[in-house]
Amino acid sequence: MDGTETRQRRPEELGLPHTFSTGGLPAASEDRPLSVPESQWMATKPLGTELNRETALSIGFQVTVPFMFAGLGLSGAGILLNYFQANTGQIDDPREQHRVINSNLALIQVQATVLGLLAAVVALLLGAVSRGELDFAKVELLCASSVITAFLASFALGLLMVCIVIGARKLGVNPDNIATPIAASLGDLITLSILAFISSFFYKYKDSRFLTPLVCIGFMVLTPVLILIAKQNPPIVKILKFGWFPIVLAMVFSSFGGLILNKTISKEQYKGMAIFTPIICGVGGNLVAIQTSRISTYLHMWSTPGVLPLWMKKFWPNPCSTFCTSEINSISARVLLCLVIPSHLIFFSVIYLVEGRSVPNGKTFVVFYLLAGLIQVTILLYLAEVMVRLIWHQALDPDNHCIPYLTGLGDLLGTGLLALCFLISWLLREAELDGISEPASGPPY
């Protein structure tokens, strides 16, 4: 069986209530007649015991260190902007490593190239709708800049993730806790840095008529070659055919978040919005990506695609079961939720030290900012639980289908809530100033 071990698992080993393990089985599940496949109770992956041994303390320790470093990257992304497979042990086999790594990197490059072009088109269309005009000179520049940036950033980040995942596996650490937050946040810093450099270069040589079209044509020619490399791994073929909708929809979500930012960034009451947007979006995206990856790994360990374990049959679970039980995914949700306020306070302090008084620092704003971050992550963690179950029930990989939706939705939620924070803080400040000025301008006694 390819070196995997199969043995019976007791429900209490999986963090289930003891009453479930000793009581009778329900007569029927909610979405189909009761039929308990053997695969629901059999673990066919060698990493199950490692996952099961994780405690709240170990999850918190493993997540916090990379999450804090990742947050510093997000802080850098915000300051810069102000100026301008499930972890199932597949790559443990040395014979499979090269094929899996090459095909996955090629897949990422294909997706990055196509989405880089689509992102530029969506940005141009949204800009044209909001401003009522479309500058064709900027179309070429933005398309070329977007494609090159997406290609280089995804390649650099892909290589980094390969090193982190392989290193984490050798050290016996869960890669879901380390690779996911770094990927989700360093991507912002790397992408914005490359975009600033590339767009400045093209703008400098904007009079060169054929430079930007040649860049776009070159990447269009390169894409079929990358597709052939990606097809070396059979699971990648399925992603190439059916994996586009989640990431395209995620890009649309993020684009609407960008539209909110574009509408608010130049207004006085939203001063500092550009700095905090990558932070609140990145923190929410990091945490929900970690949780999604962990739930996905959990299902890969204890079930088979298309079949939900009996204790996860509800597609819309009670929020209390998502955050308040002793089950391992509930424990990790609580740990991640507890990271929200401390991490935002740390990143807020870093930004304030660098930017000084150019960012709002009143107590009212800080309270609303922390509340917005908490609301955002709570919603995302619950939606992660729901979406992973729905996607798994359709026999699809949650890592490929859920994370793009949730991170894109996190961008939209984060940007919207942040704009609301700035607006409420400004309105309260104006009301306070009006209250002070009215008695001063009244008649003397």
C-alpha cells in the first residue's frame, strides 16, 4: 500500500465527544441514508497520529512565530503601498519530489500569468466605470506590469514554500501551521515590491512602442510550455481544467476591495487607509488559510473525498461547535481567534513607529480597528468550516477551492470594515469637535 499504514481509529482519538463513541449510531445522516463506509473509520495516511497529537499550545506556538514574521511583511507591504496541496506526505517520497514540485510550480506560473492579465483587465474596467474614461496607453503598461509581477512573485514565493514545506516535514512540524501564513502575507510584500519596480521601469520607457506588447506576447507563448510541464502530475490536470473559477472569483472579490480602497484613499477622513489595508486583509487571509488547510488535512487523514465523517455531516454547523468544543479543528479556531488582537496591536505599533502621526492613533479608532479585525476573522473562520465541508462533499480539494474564495472574501470584508472604522472614527471626532466649539461660540454670561 505504498508504505502507508491502515489501522482502526476510535472516535475519541479524533477529539469526538465520548457519548458519540459509546452511544448508538444515528438512523440516517442529513444528506444521505446512513451508510458508513469503512474509509470513514480507517486512516490511510501515515501522518494521522502527528495531527492528532497537536494541542492548543503546540498549534499556538507553531502558528505564532511564522505569523508574526508574516505580519511584519504585511506591515512592510502597507508602508510600501502608502509610498506607491494538503499536507498528506506526498512529497516525502524522494522519487515523487521532483515531479510534484516541477508540476506544481508550472501550474502556479500558468495561473499567475493568466490571472495577472485578468487582474489588469478587471482593474482597468473598474477604473473606467468609476472615472468614465479608459486610457489605452495605460492599458499596455498595466497589463505588462501585472503579468511580469504575477509571474516573478509567484515563482519566488513558490520556491520559498517548497523549501519551507520540505524543511518543516523533516523537522516534524506541521507545514500547514508555517507555510500557509508566510505564503499568504509575504505574497503581499513581494508582489507590491516587484510591481513598484516593474511599473516604474515600464513608465520610464513608456515611449518605447513595442516593449510592453512584446512582453505580453512572450508570456502568451510561454504559457503552453508551462501547461505541458504541469501535466506531468495527473492531479494537476484536473486543476488546470476545473480550478480556475475559485481563483477568478477570488480576484473579483479582491478587486471590489481595491475599488473601495481607490474611492477612499484620497479623502482626508480616510487618511492612513492604504497603510492598514494590507494588514487587516493579510491577517484575516492568513488565519483563515491556516484553518482551511488544517481542516482539509484533517479530512484527507480521516476520510475520503466525497464522504464526510459522521461528526461533520452538518453543512451549516452551530457556531458554538466551530469555536467551543474539544475537537481539534475547534481548538485551532480558538487559538487563531486569540491571535487577532495581539497581532494587530503589534503590527499597529510597528506602523506607528515607522509612520508616526501620519496614521490615526486615537483610542476610538484603535478600538474600532481591533473590533473590525475580530469580526472579520470570526466570520471567515466559520465560513471556512462551512465551505470545506461543502467542497469536500463534492469530492473536490478544499485547499484549491476554499482558500481562494476565503482570502478574496477576506480582502473585501477587511477593506469594507476598515473603511467603516475610519468613517465612524471621523464622524465621532467631528461630533466631539462640534460639541467643543458650540459652547465656546455661545453668548457670554
